[in-house]
Amino acid sequence: MTALLEINNWTGRIDDVYAPAVAPADDEPMTARAFRMPDALWESFGKACKAMGTTRSDELRRHMTQVVAAYEREQRRVARESAE
């Protein structure tokens, strides 16, 4: 999927590396989280998510899932190397 975005007169491209949002399981407990972010960034992020057909929450979960997966892969790699 390739999407072109126009946010605050900036045109960017999101390449095929974009992955769909990760939907939480219906029975998975979730807690509302609070974090600080500049208002302008939050608004632009909302526009970008809308242009991609997703939501801020879905996009944040997708990104966090990718970060955790990369971290876990690296931990497994380190463990394999230390076992050799």
C-alpha cells in the first residue's frame, strides 16, 4: 500500500512497509494511557491516520507491536549467539 499525504503543506509517502493496524482481542484487557505530546503533532497525526484509513489508537498499537517484535527478535538473536 502506498499513500500520499498532505499535512500542513508537506507531502510525504508511506511505502509498502506499512502494515495494517493490530486489532486487540475482544477479551484482552485494555487501560487508557496518558502521555504528553505537542498539540500540533497530535492534530497532524490524526490527519495522517485519517488519510490512511486508520485511527490514532490503531496506528499507535501497530507501531508499538512492531517495536516490541523487533526487540524480541533482537533478544532471541543475542541469546542464540551467546549459546554458541
